[in-house]
Amino acid sequence: MPRIGWKVSSGVRAASVNHALIVIFLEYFGWGLLTMPMIATLKETFPDNPFLMNGLVMGIKGIISFLSAPLIGALSDVWGRKVLLLVTVTFTCLPNPLMFIHNWWFFVIASLSGVFGVTVSVVLAFVADVTTPEERLRSHGMVSATFATSLVISPALGNLLMNLFGINAVVLFATIISVMDVLFVWLAVPESLSTKGRTSISWKQVNSFRIMRRLDSDILILCLIVEPSDRSSWA
């Protein structure tokens, strides 16, 4: 069985759905805080075509995520959920502090973060590990509700903080939330996938287009409905 070359903390208690909910809330809360600063930065950096550049950034990120998501999922079956959660959360949160440094770097890294920006996929796998089939649907619904709640609350709070204290204060707050999320995964989230449950990679699993062909029309329609809600935090 392949093993990774670094150690991570085993967590402080048995894996549960609550761990997944905290991870997903903190990640999207940090992103949501930057909604209004993101719009202001887009207008400042690309005054002629701010929304075109927003579409370009999110389009690149979405395409990369589409291609990489099956591989990340397969790797989590091999190396465990905790390591892949740490990787995906770190790379998803990485662009946040870059707004302090340079706007261009923020947009470049935000685009490329799509390689590992598929935390939800790993979180759902984590939840599947710690629930019974009867509990799974309800637990996945809790993940979706937590994700939606974080995106509803955080943009309004980010806008309020920006009006009161300026963009830098919001970026600092979002960066602190991101660091908290990474530290929580590293120090507090236990591994949910037992050694016996780990498998080797089947390259058929990592072909995004093959997976798309296996989806029925109902699932495709659901994906089209859900995806705009993810992009709304940037609009």
C-alpha cells in the first residue's frame, strides 16, 4: 500500500460528521468574506473588464477542478482522507493572504488552486466513512446546509467589515480563518478511513470524462443547479 512521506496528527477524538462540518464551514466562510473585497480588487486591477476577468479566473479554476477532482478522490482512497483534506484546504485557502501582497498573484493562484480546490469531494467521502447508509443522506444534507450557510453569512459580514475598517482588515480576518481551518484539519481531524478500507488507484477512476458519461441526466441537472451557488460568492 503506498504511503505518503510525512506525518500528520491523528486528531483528538474519533472521526465524526462534526469534523467535516467545521472544515467546510471555515473554508467557505473565509472565501465568502472576500466577496466584496474581490469585487473591489477586480475593479481596481481590471477597470475595463472586471466581470470578464472574474469569469476567466473562475472558468480556469472550474476546468482544473473538473479534471483533478477524480484524482484527488482516488488519492484519498489510497492515502486517507486526512492528508487530502489538509492538502485541499491549504491550497484552497492559499490565495486569501495574497491579496495583501499583489493583486495579480491573488488571481493567478486563485485560478491554479483549482488543482486541489475540491475539498467538498473529500469531505463527502469523509462523511461516508463515519456514517451508516441510513445516516448518509441526512449527513450529506448537513454538509450542503453548512456550506450554504457559510456563503450566506460571510459576504454580508465581509462587506460590513470592509465599510468599517477597510479591505485589509477583511483580508486579515479571512486569512486568520484560513489558518484556523488548516490547523484544525492538521491537529484535530482524525483519519476516517481505516487501513483495511484503503485501495489502490484505478486509472479509470481518475478520468473525468469517463465519469461524466456514467452520470444520468438527473445528476447532471443537479450539478448545473448547484454549481452557480458556488460561483455566487464571487459575483
